[in-house]
Amino acid sequence: MSDQTKDDPTKDEELKAASANLEYYLNSAILVINWNCMDQGEVEEDGKREKIAAAYNRFEIQIRDRFPKTAAIINSSLHLFAAISDLYTIDIDFSDPERYVPDSYYEEPDLVIGTSAHQAVIFFLQRAIEADFWKNTKFILDKWHTELLPKLFQKQLQARMHWERLRVFKTSVIRGNHAFENLPSTAEQIEAEADIFDMARRKMTIGGQEAKFSPVPFKLIHYLYTSKNKSASFDELRVNVWGSEVGDRGILSAKDKCNAALLESGLFETWNLSGSTSTQYIALKAPHK
């Protein structure tokens, strides 16, 4: 525990979670930008391309919704990270005056300087969100792999964040199932989600077997599938699935309805939900993604 927060364990844990989530959002943003700069012709099947694009769009919306809370927590304690760090620079300034069109809306990344790696990542993510992850700026996306990623030094930046955490919290590895971590963490996971879930029709298809769900059970199984540990506490589900207060019986009822749909489809042996009021958790059994 940091000396500055030793009298407030709750604040210390909140800051640890925010630090871990900030690193996770950095990786997430890079996934989204990589998708934006990808040659969409590489995804040959039109239907699949549309589903993957929709999955990335949901992913992007979740980052936009969840990042501000994390940033606010980190910003309120920047002095802890800055006290043991140096100014940190992410050199992503690759402007080209010849490409600039006067009076046009032109999003251009710039030099990012933070009092610590944590603050530099916040600045980078703020710019990425404001610029719509540079989705519609062809010039920048053309140079993403050749200039931005080498200069970003993602692994070095993460190592600096780990070092700052080591000094502040006496640990660089922070584990736990935080509510704001439940997003896919690799491109493969996002594409697997797109292959399995049909968000419009509230159904999932695996190996030709199709399970259809009513609205709340579908949100529940989709949320659990995209979470890092395929499990969530009742309180987490109240916030992220129901968005309002719901009793334990309501959560268990949704779990049972999911299992009924999986049983009817023939998927129950490999896909099923478990949980109880005693554990206050719901877990999804599913093949490794």
C-alpha cells in the first residue's frame, strides 16, 4: 500500500484498479486503431466483415464510456506517480504540411508529454477518443504501423507504468476482476465474439447449433463471455447488465433462462452458467477463447 493512501485502504484499492484498467485501455485503443487502419478487403466474407466491424464498434463505445472514470481517479492522484517518475514523452508527431487542406477538419496526433507514464497514457487516450481513433483520417492510418507504433513503444510504456506502480503500491502486478476490465483483450477475442453472437437477433451460433435468448439473458451471457474471467459478481451484473437494482432472484432467474436456451440448442454440455446466492457470483463455462 502506498504511504500516501495507507490511511484509506478503499482509495488505495480504487487507485490500483484504475491503474490496471488504464493499461488495459491503452491496449484496447491500439486494437481499435489497428482495426481502423486494416485493409478491410482482408476480411473476405461480407457478412463476417460487417459483424466484426459491429463488434469493434461496441468495443469502442465501451472504451469511451468507461475510460473517463478511470482517468478521473488517476488524475486525482497524479502526484503519487509524478513524485517518483520523470517527464514521459510519446513522440507521435508526424505532421505533413503538404497533406493539410485549409478549412478542413484535420485530426493530427502530436507530441504527448506527461508528468508520468500514467498521465501520458491518459493524454494519448483522450486524443484517440476525440479523434474517433483516427478512423477517418487516411493519412494518419497509413502511417500508423510505420511511424506511430514504433514511436509509441507500447512495451516500454507498459514497463514504465509497472515501475511506477511498483514504487507507489510496492507491486507491479495487480490482479482482480474489476467491473471496468470486462472487455475483450485481443483481436482474436473480438473476432470470436463477432462469429458467435448475433446482437440484432439475440442469438449465438456455434458449430451450426443455434441458441436464442430473450433480452436480459442474452445480455447476461454476452457480458460473461466478453469478461476477462467469464465470471462476475452480482453487484457487477447489476451495474453492467441490468443498469438498475435487481434482486438475487432476478439474477438467478436470468441465469436459469440462459441455461434453458443452451439446453434446448444442444450446447449445454460445453456452454452453461453456474452461480448461487451464497457465492454472489455467476460464472460461464465455455470453451477457451
